[in-house]
Amino acid sequence: MSNIGERGEVLSKSSLAAFLLLILAGIESYAYIRLQTNHSTIVSSYEALKVDFSDLQNQYKDLSDKYYNLTSDYEDLSRDYLLLQDDFIDLEQANRKLQMDYSSLEATYANLQRDYEVLSIGNSLESFYDLLRLKRASTLYTYQRKSDFAAKLASHDLGEDHWPSIESDCYADLGEYSYERAREKIDAVIDLIGIATYDSSTSKIRKILDFIFDHISYEAEVDSCYLAPVETIAFRSGDCDDFTILAAALFESVNIGSAFGIFENEGDELHAMVLVHLDHLAGYGYWSFEDLTEKGLDEGRWIIIEPQYPIDYQNEESIGEWSLLVATQVE
């Protein structure tokens, strides 16, 4: 009885072992199957990741290309920006210069407009001089009479009434006296020249001669015609007698005694120049007469002024070649 029990116990143990082995085999199979499933899943995931990685690589390459292109574009834009900035600075400087030039031109235009108003004369005043020359032409048959007429023209434009009957006609037609209007023009010209009350006589002469040199050009006449100072200024031209009448009037207007002179050279040519009643031209050379009382001028030195030259050239040899024929002091 005991052997049978032992065999039964052995069989039970064997069965249990076999059962356990079956269970273990089942578990292992299950684990294997799971591992196979996981492996397949991992392989699929790996393949998918490979595809994703390849896509990411392509995207990365595309992004790298775009980044490179954007970097290149940025560098180009940066260069363009710097160039545009330089251009902007240049344009800004050019604009400032244009603004300065515009302001300068505007000032120049204003000055030119002022000069035009100062230097021009209207038909009313011009008609007076035309009438005057017409009525006095027959009286100018000697050098002295011509000299006297020229001096009176200079004096007229300084406000002197030398021809009352003609002035009466002028006033009746125009409502003003020509000598008063002419004097206003001369005063405006003196103001334009910039002569100050404290200027020396030499400085006044220098400024007046510079003004004449800059604004009046020499032009010959078809027939000898003495122009009044404001006419020469308005025409911006004249011959030697017109230059002389103008200069004499301007000198006299700033209290420098002056005279109209007619000169002659060895070739029997005639020329007109101004005489000023001064002891010297400080710092400048000149030609002069120590006394011209025999010509009807005041006592003392009279310096020859060639009104077509600046003050630096008043000692030219050509001036000394002329001999004085007649002269008339501007009163």
C-alpha cells in the first residue's frame, strides 16, 4: 500500500512538473509572440522613423538652402542699405547745399531786383533829357560850352535846376521836377555802392570807381550825345564823356569837389576825364595839376581821374599823355 502511494505521489509530482513546464512553455510562447509583435512594431516604427528622418533631412536641406538664400539676401540687403544710407547722406548734403544755393539765389535775385529798381529810369525822366538835348544841341558849338553842359548835367542829377523853362514844362506834364527824381536815383546809387560817412575821400573814390567798373561798359556812339548820370546808369553803358559826367556827379554827391574835363593828345584825339579837388589819393599813384585857376577851377591841386579805370590804375602812363583843353567845375 505504501508503494502505490509513493508511485502516486511521484506521478503527482511529475504531472505537476509537466503542468508547470506547460505553463512555462505557454508563458514563453506568449512572451515570444509578444516580443515578435514588439519587434515587428519596432521594425515598422524604425522604418517609419527612417522615412520621417529622410523627410526631416530633406526639410533640413530645404531649410538650410532657404537659410543660405535668406542669409545671402540679408547680406545683399545690408549692402544695399549701406549704399542707400550713403546715398541718403549724399542726398541730404546735396539738399542742404541746394537749400543754401536757393537761399543765395533768392538773396541774389532780391539784390538784382533792388539793383534793377535803383538803376532803371522810366520814360518820363528819359523824355526830359531827350527834350533838353534837343533844345540845347545848337548851343554846344565850342569845347567850353560842351564842358559847361556836361557839368550842368552832373549838377542837375544832384538836384540843381539849371533849365527852369524846361522844368516847368516837365512839371506841367508829369507833376514832378526831373532834378528831384534824378537826385533820388543818385542817392539810391550811393546807398547801393555802400559809401559810409566815415569813409575817407580816397575810399569813396575807390568804391565809386569799382561800382562804375563793375556796372558800366564802354560803348561808342553814332553821334556825340552827352548822357545824364542816371541815363548812363540805366543804360549800363556809355562813352568817355558819359563815364566822366557820371563819375563827377557821384564824387560831388559825397562831397568830393569835381570837374568835367576835355583833354587832347598829340594825335588831336579828344577824351573826357574827371578832375577831383584833392591833395592826394592816399596809397595810390595819380596824375595831377597843381593849379587850374586859369581854367576857371578853384585854387589847389586837381587830380585827374580816369573813370573807366579802378583806383589802382590812375597812374597809368596813358593818362599822362593827355593835355587839358577845357574844364568846368560841378556846382
